[in-house]
Amino acid sequence: MPIVQRRFRSRVLSLVALIAPLAMAQTTVRIDLAKPGLPVSPTLYGLMTEEINFSYDGGLYAELVRNRAFKNHGYTPEHWSLVQDAGGSAAMALDERYPVAGTALTTSLRIDAENASPGHRVGIANAGYWGIPVTPNTSYRASFYAKTSGASGVPLTISIEGVDGKTVYAQAEGGRIDGQWKRYSVTLATGANVKPTADARLVLATESPGKVWFNLVSLFPPTHKDRPNGHRPDLMQKMIDMKPGFLRFPGGNYVEGGSVTNRFKWKETLGPIDQRPGNPGTWGYRSTDGMGLLEFLLWCEDMKAEPVLAVFAGYALNGESVPVGKELQPFVQDALDEIEYVTGDVSTKWGAKRAKDGHPAPFKLRYVEIGNEDGFEKNKTYDGRYTQFHDAIRKKYPKIKLIATVNGKDWLGQQQKLSSRVPDLVDEHYYYNPMEMMNDAARYDSYARSGPKVFIGEWAGQEGSPTTNLHAALADAAFMAGMERNADIVEMSCYAPLFVNVNPGGMQWQYNLIGYNAQSSFGSPSYYAQKMFSNYLGNVSLPVHAEKVSMQTWQQEAKKETPQDVPPAKQVPTMFFSATKSDQRGEIYLKVVNAIGNAQTVQVDLAGAVKVAAEGEAIVLSSTHKEDTNTIAEPTKVVPVTSKASGLGKQFSYSFAPYSVTVLVLSTK
Ligand code: AHR
């Protein structure tokens, strides 16, 4: 998609770092406990999500069948194949003549079992999203719509088996299919001796001749909290471990859509999955919308995180924008309806719909974001569009904080001023290479305090793919230290993208936080850096003053278009600091990044402290090489290690490991 590619390119800057640390006298850090400090927003660290890199389908959304409703197709359905065993013969074809009445299921898959008899089965097979994960002692829920042409019926067998058909891991009778569309469900249970594999497929087969039509063929493994239509447990646990304050959804570009017609239509994501038509997506593949608005909200609830609801604001990725005024009004109403679905009690139209969908209790909603990256819009209509949404939402929901996507700041390199209304927060996005990010880590130290608060709604240090490496994590930690020091202006932040399916073809964005395939998942070093910052957040940001920090020289590469203009080298700090305290726990968290390959000793002075215990804890993320990273094969190569720290006190000296992020936990009890 051209627009998407343009945006992608704009983030991937061709920069090169030549690092030569300059020797300096010993670094000192003074943390001023006599000053009151800044309250830290409990929503400082959250998560951002959208359907990219197979984040939901083929990712968090636990459905294992790919193209379950046959919406991805040319002449043949993608990801489906014909099974014809031992001389059995059949044909398969897509068929639009028999939609399943009362559903969004329009295209079915027909199999003509011409030659089928005991020992000569025929059927259809689906190998999932790069495989179907099989584990021992596991129950899978399979379901499907089916019908036949004849009255006599066709018996079906459902199995999870090896892709070569030789090993059957689990099998069940699917019932005798008759002439009416019906939904069938079976449980497929694996035995204790099954060896874990993803080299498997789901097969629906018969040993009787006849015609059978299928639709919405689904297979779910156990899900988080065993919820039907639920989420993958390992990925849920990774996010819960981060203790996110909020979840920003559903985008990103995904909320905008490729065109106004193909925007994220939340009303089409509600109710039973057979009611959801799905959408073309913005990242080159269709979405089933199995992950609908209610599933996003349940996801928040499961993480104890607040929703940050992004609403479509009349601007799509192909550049279309809906004119302000009458034409925009239905979209404003759609956003009001959406907020009502989230927050309304059961006496409201959309609150009642939510109750019908299974969640009578309203969700708490404090933040609504109007659009996404509207600074890219050529026609520059955001001021008017924002105003129309702002006024309508503010009138009906005066307590909700409104987030604008631009406010005349130059983070996009493009100006779109909001002159008519003042949002509560502005969403800024930063995708940097690590040196660029470290160079900009102090950006909020000198940021104007007069405007709205900042929501860093997308950010990442970008190095290492498909998930980022330790160098990127060091830069991320440097940037987060800057957020914490400036807790008075930075209210929220969330890294992007969150997820990537690491299989070939699974990735659309090069640098991501958490990677997975069908069987397992891993966090990048950046994931662990965020987990450390979020788990040791505290409620007050303390003033930190560092001196004699050694610098490294960073030489940017010239841009390809202007190779003659080599930008001047920059001096970038090698260490970064922030300090917060938790009044509740009586602890101080000193966060220190050492971005170079030598240990660095720092003299720490906790000025004004009454008591600091000599013993504390050090949580350290480091590795030998800054390029080190985690992968499916080595998921824990770079992870934080917790150990006792001694020799601490009101003043102490501490040696920070090469290429490290450290949280020193100091007890004031
Ligand atoms: O995070 C990937 C994309 O980057 C988001 O969808 C978009 O908002 C930004 O351009």
C-alpha cells in the first residue's frame, strides 16, 4: 500500500553511528529528596495495538484456522487444501449460492466427494497460521457450519493430524451432516504422549460420497481464562507481566483504514463471530474481526489496564478526508455510539447491546483519541474535524480526556495547528535508530509546559529485526528515563508495534517488541527494559542531576538524496538517569543506562535522604554485545537478572555493567 510504505520509509532513517566514548572524570548523580518531586501518572506506561504483523489473526487472537470463512480467495480459497487418501477423489470449489441465513457468512467451500469409501477418505485441510500448535493433554474446540445436498446425510470425521496425514494427534466424529446449514462443535483432545509440534493441520473428512458445504471452520486451543473466542495465554501473560496502565486500540493505521469505506468499523466487530464480515485491513491482509471491540475491552480488563479508545476521525490512509460539517456528522455519531457501547449502562441503546454481547457492566473510559497521525493529511482539515469531534464528545462525556494526534508540533515534520480547541493530550510518535533516540532522550527536559500534556502514543528505538536488540533497548531505556524525569508533562506512552509473527510473511513492520510463532513467544530486550521501568515505576519522580557524563561521538550518514551533505558529528551521552520513589513501598528506584561496552562507575548522592538501607536490589539487563537479542531459539538470551546490592546508603559508588539497564531498588525503611 503506497501510503503505508511512505510512512514506513519515513521512519527508517539511514543513519550510522560511529561510537568513540570520550574519557571523563567520574560521573556523579545527585537525587534531590528534599524537593517534593513530580507526581507520576499511573498511566505512564501502556501498550499500543493494531492489526499489523499478524498481531491478532495469527497472533493474540487464539483462532487456529486461517481463512475460516473463505473470505480470502481468488478462484480457490487461500490456506485450504484437498485431502484425497488412498485413491479417494474429490473436488473443492468456492460457492456463493448458499449464504448462511442471518449471518455474515456469504461464501462457502463445497467439496464434491466423488469417490469416497471406508479407507479412502476425502476432505479439506487447513494448516493454520504457519502451522497448528499441538501439545499433549490439550483440548481443542472445533466448530463449523455444514450442509449437504442430499437428505441421507454425510458423516464427517474431524482431526488434528500431521501435515503428511500420517500421525493423528486428536480425532472426533463431527456428526452426520444434513441438508440444512447447522453449526457443529466437537472437542478434540490430544493424549499424554503427543510430542509438541506445529507441523499439523485440521482435517474435516468423510468416507462417504456426496456434496458438503462448509463455512466458518474454527479451531480454538485453550485460551486465557478459558474464554471462548479468547486470547493466547502466553502472549497475555507477557503483557500482564509488563503491568501496563492502558491499552491504546485499535490503531494506528488500522483505525484509519485504507479508505474511508474500509476504515475500522467497530459495529461490524460485535456479537457472535458469524455476524462479523471482517475487513480488508491496512497491512496487506484481511482481518476476521474475531478480535472485536468487546474483545479489546476484555483484554484491557484482563490486564487491569484502562482502554484508550481511538475513534475514526474522518481521515483514511489513501488521503481521503470527510468534509467537516454535515458529512462528518455520522462519523461523530459513530464515535459517540462507540463510547456509549463502552461506558453506557444497560438502559442506553449501545450499553444494552454490550450487555447482550455478554458484558452488562460498563467499562471505565477516561481517554479517547480522535484519529491517528492526522499530520499526514495533505488537505489539512484536522482542526475542523478535531473540533467537531471534540465538541460533541465533550458535551456528552465532559470527564473524558481528549487526545489530538497533532498540535502544531513538528514530530511528523508537518504542521497542523489546532487553533480552535485545546486537547487534553497530544499524541506524538517517535521511531528512531538507537543513537538518534539517545541523542533525543532529553527532549522533554526543555519541552514547553504551556500546552496540552504529552501522550507518546507510538515510539521505538529501531535496531534488530523482527524484534529489536539490546542496543535498541538501551536507547528505549534512555528515552523512558527522559519520560520519567518529565512526569509533569509526559502522562502516557506506549511502544509500537507490540507484536510480530516471526514466520516468513508475518512481518510488515521491521522492528517490534514481542515475537512469536504458532508454538512459542519471546520478549525482545526492549520488552524487558519496559517491563523493568513499568514494574518499578513509583508514584513520584525525583529531581536528578548528573554531571561529568562521558560522551560518545555519533556520526550520522549523509542522506541518499544528498550524499555530499554529511551532517556534523554529534556528542551523545553514554549514561542516562531517572529516579522515582514509591511512598507506599518506601523505596527509591534509581534507573541507570550505560550505553557503552565498558563498565562505568557513578558516585550517587541521595541529597536530603533521612535513611537509605545499605542492602538493596539490582535488576540488570545486559549482554556482551549490544547486537545481542532474543529469538524463538534463544528466547532468554538477554533478560534482566535480579541480585542483592550492598554498600548502598545516602552516598555510595556503584559500577554499572557494560551495555546495561539497571534498576537499583533502595529501601528508605
Ligand atoms: O506502528 C506502525 C504504524 O506507524 C502505525 O500504524 C502508524 O500510526 C504509524 O505510522
